Amino acid sequence: MYDGVSFRMGIFIAIIVIILLGGFTIFFSPLFVLSIFYFDSNNIVISPVTENYIYLTLSFVVLIIGLAILAWRRKFVTYTLFTLSLLMFVALYYASTIGHFVIHDEYVRVQSAFNKQQFAWPDIEKIYYEYEVGFPGTYSFYSGENVVTIIETGQFTSGVSSEITKRAHLYDIPFEKQQKK
């Protein structure tokens, strides 16, 4: 026999499970997607952009709200809202898999769900590195009027910095370092 109380209880248990597992998914999913789908041995560094984590968090919030609406009342309107929340979940989750930045042997690229900028190393006119002791630094790659700015993440090592310096010398690109004041 169908019981409305057990249906609601099942939905609330699903919400709790999604909340518990969502945190791990939000943290590890962008890294997993990059290592599987965007891996290239010629990458100097590849990392997800901050927008990925925002999109993932929003996707799980939308899914939880959709499930809460479904548990509240079961009418045509709530089923429609739940279906829309599922579609929004999928769209936001997909948007979170697109964004990344890459410093490659041949180019520098920053891509988000709605924008992509890529510069070949010979087209870069200047590299500017600004840092503050104890905090992540910021690399800015200038090509004409376009600028790609990359904030250092955990994937940056001293080897990455030396590779960027090596590329700058190889292509005669001015490379300035300055400490923030």
C-alpha cells in the first residue's frame, strides 16, 4: 500500500544523503573531470576555475530545493517544478565541467562556461606576476588589448614557475615580478 508519509520520509533521506555526498562531489568533481577529459602530457599546469565550484554548489542547491518541493506536495505544478530543477541541476553540473585554465607548451588558455581566451606563446607580449608573501600569486598574460589572468592554485609548483620563465625567455617575452604593497 502506498503511504504519503513514507514517500516524504524517503525524499528527506535522499536530501540528507545528497547534502552529505554533495560536499565531496563539489570538491573532487572538477579535479576528476580535468584529469580524465582534459589531460595532456604537454600541459605545464591545468586547474579548474573558481566558477566550477560555484556552479556545482548551485546545482546541488537547486536539486535539494526541487526534492523539498516534491516532498511538500505532489501535484502537477510540483512535478513540473521538480522536473525543471532536475534540468537546471544537469545544466549547472555540465557548466561546471567546462571551466579550466591551462598553461600548455604551446598556449595559455582560460575557459569558462561562457568565455574562452587562448593565446599562443609567440602572441603573448608581456607576462606580469604579482604576489604577496604567504598568499597565492597572480599571473597576467598580455596579448594586445586582451589579458588572461590566472591565480595560482595548489597545482602550481616551483617547476611551473620555472617553466613559465623558460617559455618567456624562449619567446623573448618580458616577464615582470612584483610584490603587492
